[in-house]
Amino acid sequence: MPHIHDIQIRDPFVLREKDMYYLFGSTDKDIWRSAAVGFDMYRSKGNLEEFEGPFPCFRPPENFWSAINFWAPEVYRYRGEYYMFATFKPREGCRGTAVLKSPSPEEPFLPWSAGPLTPPEWECLDGTFYVDGEGKPWMIFCHEWVQVGNGEICLIPLAEDLKTAAGGPRLLFRAAEAPWARPLPERPGRPSPAYVTDGPNMYTAENGDLLMLWSSFNEQHRYCIGLARSESGLVTGPWKQSEKPLYEADGGHGMFFRSLEGALYLALHSPNKTPQERPVFIEFTDDRGLIRRGERIIA
């Protein structure tokens, strides 16, 4: 049974169901260059250190529309079934986020949407799921810096069955709006400036504030997690950026989850270098919407 420091994974996502933790993420050994294998899942009963697995949770069916860039799966229970939002690169066209479906987090996920739900002419990644107070489903995603230079976080409404988009995208904010974010070093063939947006994930604080985690790079070129707060309390924003990153020790693509005991943990991968990335769980406290780091780290 592997310890979490033995698990190579990027973009870790934890789903807790009763006393079981399910760990999903980008699990191919080289997600950047190699042909994709699929996604694996790990599980742990009442324990955040020792996990069973890996168990294959998605393998592409014959003639699947993508063969590379299987990235950042997130799994949500919605209307009694389980939906995976994950990034794929089509055989022809732009990278984007599609939806898979399963009756259980322990059964294989199968394609649900007919390709990406993100705009087909946009390079996109890291779609995350949110249901607002009126029960309306949304996807928040990144419009990539590789196409727009100043990476964007965008929002798109979804059909109730999550098979299709229910409208066009809208811009929420750009990476450079965060005081702490800095562009990537200049390099031939790279947009200039190049501000990264990665890994948005939503969290409703104890006081009802709507927060968004997202990742970029700081002045030291370290991968970081920032925090944005909706000034309206709605997913449509406007979004106010934190002055400093929530986490800046070369780790990112974070999400919050609650432990069996009710503790709030930030899941992220660190370091941000393949093949050394590992899941890390860091305890935080939520004091009426004020998010502070605790002392416990599980790594």
C-alpha cells in the first residue's frame, strides 16, 4: 500500500465519500510528451497517508478523439452520479476540458460530452465544476497563456445534464491582475509577456464568501497558489485578488477538501517538476472567511 510520498501525481483532487478518500490526478509518467495512457485513482479508508492503488479509472476507448494531454481530472457527485472534468488535446483542434461519467468513483469513467465543452477555437485547460445557489451548473476554466499571453480565467454555463455548454464564455479575470503574479521568462516562440493561469477551484467559506484558488508563478519563478474572492458572492464576480499567494513553495494546482474530522486541507502537488511531483496536504483554518495556514502537513 503506497504512502503518498511514493505516488507521482500532478493536479491532485480529493473526493471524500463517507469514510473513504479518493485521490485523482494527472497520473501518466510524462504528461507533457508521451502518448496518454489514462487516469488512475487511489483510495484510502479514513487515512490521508496510506493509499490503495493505483486503480485505472479512465482508459480511452477505441477511436477516442484525444491521444495526448490527459490532465487534471476532477470528480464531482451531481444528481446521484459522478462526473469527471478533465483536459484533453483533440487529434485535431485545441486543447480543452471534457466531461466523463460513472455511477461510482470506483467504476470506470466513460466519455459523456462529445469532446471539449470549452470553445473549440480556444486553447483551454483545467475546467472545474461549480453549482450556484440556484442550482445552475457552471464550468470555470483557463484560456491559456500560450494563445492569449496574459492567461485568463473564464466561465461558461452548462446544460443541466452536463453534456454541452449552455451559452458562451465570459472573462472573469486575467493573471496579471494578481499583484503577486509574474510572467514566465522570455523565450523564443513564447508570447511576451506570458502570464500563466492554471487550476481554478471553487470554495465556499464558512461565512458564505465565494473563493477561488488558482495557480501561476511569482517573482522567483516558483509555482504558487493564489486566492481570489468574489465581491458579489456570485461566480460571475467581480473577483478581487489576494496581495500575496496562499502557497508559494514551488507547488500548485490546489483544491480544498474536508477531512473526516472536519479539518480543512489544501491538496496540491510539489515540487512542480516531472517526475518528482507528489501530493501534499496542508491543513488550513477558515475563520469566517479568513483563510489561514495551520501547522499540519501530510506529505
